[in-house]
Amino acid sequence: MSELTLPVLVEIFRECAGEPVGAGLDGDDVGDVELSVLGYDSLALLEAISQVERRYSIGMPDAETRIKTLNQFLDQANEQLVRQP
């Protein structure tokens, strides 16, 4: 499976939780902004994790406790994608 990219992840968050209340998600620098600053809460994160796990057929155990930014999400997901047979 191909790598999960920032634009795809942003679209997944928008599908799962709508447009953020805080800062916008457009631009390359958004990856290191904390999800809470972007306006996404833990429920949005859980829904996005679930969506990625289903779409990419991967597991992301305990990701909700370790992920604070979109780039951390990408790192976790892509690490699992690399491990797939």
C-alpha cells in the first residue's frame, strides 16, 4: 500500500470531524501544529485513526495516546504500512 500523505490525512480529518474550529488545515506547515490548536478533539482523532485503519488495513495500537500532531499521525500510520507484507 502506498504512503499516507498530509493532504490525504487532512481530507480524512475533514471527513471525520468537519472543518476545524481553530486554525485552517491548508498549507505545508500545518503538520506540526497540535490537533487541539487546529480545533480537533480526542473524538476526532479516534475517528480518524479508525478511518485510516480501515482504509489501509493497518492497526495503530495506542495511537490516540501518542499522537498530538498530523505529522505524528503520519509517522505512526506509515510505520505500520511499511510493516505490511
